[in-house]
Amino acid sequence: MPVKKTQHREKVLAVASSGGHWVQLRRVVPAFAASEVIYVTVLESYRSQVPENRFYRVNDATRWNKLGLVLLALSLAWIILKERPSVVVSTGAAPGYFAMLLGRWFGAKTIWIDSMANIEDLSMSGARAGRFADLWLTQWPHLAKAEGPYYGGSVL
């Protein structure tokens, strides 16, 4: 009896906070059309925009909410352990930072695309997440550096 091969698609964990971060993430996800995309964000209402995909909602937190950051990191660790993505991609902010850190620890390739809104400087999350990103991009040419982030165009 022949052994049936199952087709394995690469898992991509797409992580962003709300607003422009989410909009920009949704604009880059078509690059992963051949992959299984799993979304993580902070607003439950975004689930209706991706009904064909698995979706997780995590709490949003800022640097002023230390307990919130710990809960966010624990939630993302659980999601990454459960899903075992081969790639983690994010446009920011805090959820993306922790997804980069934890994704890298668990062996995923990581892609950070800094927000278009950060025209003068990199975002705080982007500046910190860069060291965990296998591919670190900015959407502004004047913010690119030889060691990264690299200018990758705009997703607006």
C-alpha cells in the first residue's frame, strides 16, 4: 500500500498591535500566500477581517504597564509553543517585539518591518526588536543603516 504524502505548508505567525500596525501587516501578508498564516493582535474585532485564518487576541501593553508586558509575553510564548511557526513577521509594537524575541528563541525566522509612522526615528519596539530579527526593515530610506534596518520600501 503506497504511503500518502501530506503537503506541509510553512506556518507564518503575523503579529501586530492595532491601527496602522495592523493595516500595514495586512498589506505585507500576501507575500506569504503559499504559507499558512496565523494572526495575533490586540483587538478581537479584527478577527472578522481574516475569517479563513487562525486568530489569537492578546492584551496590549506599554512600557508603563509592567504586569501587562509580562502577561503579553506569556500569552505569546504559549501561542508560539502551540503553533510552532517557522516564520514570525511583525510591524509592531509591543506584541511584535515579544513575538520577535520568543520566536527567535524557539527557532523561527523573524522579520520586523518598522511602522511607516516613524519618520524621524525608529520606533522604540523596532529599535529593540532589530537584534532579534533575521530581516529588519524600515519604510524610510533615511533611517536605513549598513547594519540594519534596511530600507524595504513602503507598504502604505
